[in-house]
Amino acid sequence: MAYDDDGSLVPMKFASIMGNIPELRQFRMRLTVHSLPTPIDSSNVTPTIWAELVRIITHNYDAYDGFVILHGTDTMAYSASALSFMLENLTKPVIFTGAQLPIGRIRTDARKNLLTALQLASARHKTTEAARIPEVCIYFHNVLLRGNRAKKVESGHFDAFKSENHPPLVRAGIDLEFNDAAIRPMSVLPRKFHQHLDERVVILKLFPGISEQAVRGILAIDNLRGCVLETFGSGNAPTAPWFTAALREALDRGLHILNVSQCDEGRVQQGRYETSAHLRDLGIIGGDDITTEAAVAKLMFVLGLNQAAPTTRRLLARDLRGEISNWEE
């Protein structure tokens, strides 16, 4: 971003970034820049943009060791989550990064974030020469996070992103400290890059006092196929008869409901309390420790596969790209 004549932040061309980061010319690598025709604020990102990013990566996949995507911070976690599902059996890094302060500001974090993201995107194992980080990630303020585990938690400090339920993949201090145990292994299966998402999903966030009219109004949206139900604590929700009835009616219409906790840390455990047992009994899918951002992207992706209802439910409950943990009960 850069400031316009009125003092507002607006998207800028990459040529201006090159002028502000002369260190880019010191990299011993071939760096190619692809800019979208019209830069946009990340608040305007849509699934159409995600599909365009996948097309660009697909077209250039064999020519490069890794990819860095410059993206606004507000919706970066949604975009990184979406691409993690759309890029199946990935064997190269796709790293999102950005900045809290515009590139032209003296204390900008853009310079360090971009330079380190490029280093990480080109990182290789010394023995095998394979990519060190074959997954979609977010690099921000000294940490590399799995893209579908990250959430934006700060708007006023540089440490904008956190991943409460999965450790950082890399910590960037004087040296780059790789946490190899946390990085997904290289896939040996053929890659499948998807471009179709089903956008007919919604988030229903519960709060004390939510009305029957509000719940039914959201669940009755025309052509709705998926709902991320943001519940309390470990997946708890009201037990009022009208609430249970509204969910049952939505499920009977074929709606897929994914139960996600409003807490940043921890996980959904349907049946741990009486206030979640009724959700389990209804057939609502427990989202485990998935983030809301990843849940939205996962619903769009899985519904976009147009599978039969039982298969869709299995895919939504399974760990597909490291977005949920494998717990030992």
C-alpha cells in the first residue's frame, strides 16, 4: 500500500516496491514478478481472485522453485487457507506475506517480510535438493505459519498473525530455525490444482440472546449449501427447542453445518458437555481445532467437488491439508 494525495492508503504497483527495496537485486536467484492488472485492497478479495492465483501458479509451476504472494493482511488468512485446499499434493512453497506499515514508511515491516519470504520460498534440503517447505504458508514478523492455521489477531502491532493450535514452521532470528517436525512431508502423489469453489456458504456466530428470527433467517438463505456454526467453548450451543428445530430443518434440506469454536485455542469436542451433545446427535460435523477462516475455505472447496452427501461429510470431518490436528484420545 501507499498513500494517495488525500492521505488514504491505496494499492501500489510492484515497480514502486522494487525502488524501495534495493536489496532484492542482491538475491542470487531468478526473480520474476507477476502483477494482477489492477491491484486491490485485500478487503475486496473474492474466490475469483483465488482461482486466478491458482491459474498463475499452475501455469508457472514447473519453472520455479517457489512462489511468494504479496497480499493485504485483512483477508490473508482466508486466501492462504483457500489456496492450501486448492493446491493439492503441493511440492513447492507458496508463501503469503505483506506488511502492517506501507513500504514507503521509515519503520515499515514490508522490507524484512518480503526479503525473508523470498529466502524461505527458495529454501532447499541440502541432501535431496527438495523444497524445504512444500505447503502454503504465511510469513509475518519473524515466523512462518501454516496458512490454514493462521489468524490475523493484531491491527496495531507488527505481530499480526498467530497460530494457536499449530507451532510455527520457521522462526527467523539471526538464523532461520526450521521446525521440520511441524512441516508437512513432501507429497508423492500427482498434484491436483483445483479452481472451482462453491461460494454458497455462510458464518453463523452465536451469542447470548441470539433470536430465533436471526438464526432461521440465516439458515433459510436461498441456495445455501454450507454453514460455519461458531459456537462457544469446546463446541457448545443453546439447547432451546427452537434452536435445535431450526438446525434439524436446515440439515434435512441438505445443508452441511461445520461446528467451529469461537476460541482461538483449543478444539470442538461435541458431546463433552450436554450443550454440545445435541449438535452431535443431530449430525452436525465437529470442526475439531480448525480456524473459522480455514473452515470457510474448506466448505467452499469440498462443496465445490460436488460429491455425494456422505462423501462430503467425510471430507469435511477429515484432515485434508493439515488444517486440523490428529488427536490421540
